[in-house]
Amino acid sequence: MLSFSEMGLSFPLVFILIIFGGFFIVSFFITSPNMDTKGLLRVLYSKPVRKADGSVEYPESRNK
């Protein structure tokens, strides 16, 4: 069985991996409510209209 040092892993590296892994899990749970199917399909299938102030509007599709 290989030790951590033989695999090239040190304590600081393992600590950084755990911190970034935890950050990914927390950010996934924070953003997952915004990933609904209706919202994603609205963005993917509509033709967005950019206004003069820089904001984007997604008009409702006429083919429902």
C-alpha cells in the first residue's frame, strides 16, 4: 500500500484539496435551486433581447 508521500501528497496539499472540495459542495447546494428546467430551457430556446442599458430580456416563446 502506498503512503501519501509516495503518491506526492503532503499535508498542505491535502488540506487545500479538502477546502476547495468543500467550497465546491457548498456552492453547488447554494446554486442548485436556480438550476430548474424551466429557467434553463427559457434561456436556451429563446432569443434574448439586449436593451440599451445592457440588461437582457428573455421574451416568452410564441410557439407553446
